[in-house]
Amino acid sequence: KQVVADAVGVLGSSVFVGFLVGSMIFGSLSDRLGRRKIVYICAGGVLCFGAGSSLAPSYLWLCILRTGTGLCIGGVAP
């Protein structure tokens, strides 16, 4: 099933919204718990959410999982 052009924009934006929120959340957590631990947790999250995105059964699930991927990317990015 193909995704229309408007839906692609929402899908791309969901990753960036997750990145914005994730960088704020995981930035504060890394100050308290240590950067290395948070990077490992977020790298595992990127792996799980990315794999889940490839198996998403619907567009809604794909958006949710891509937002989760963005959250974890926010924790991995410097």
C-alpha cells in the first residue's frame, strides 16, 4: 500500500518532533545518570523502534514508531 504525499510529510515531521522532545528529556537524564548509559539505552531504542517501523501494520503505527525512533535519536545525538 502506498503512502500519499501529505502523509509522507507528517511521517517525516513525526521523527523531528520526537528528536526535539528526546533531546530535552535524554539531555537532562544524561546529566544525572551519565552520558554513556543514556547513549546505550537510546541506541537500543533506535534499533527496536527502527525494526518496529519496518514491520508496522498501519500508517498510525508507523507514525508512532517513527516518533519513538526520533525520541531515541535525540538521546544519541551529541
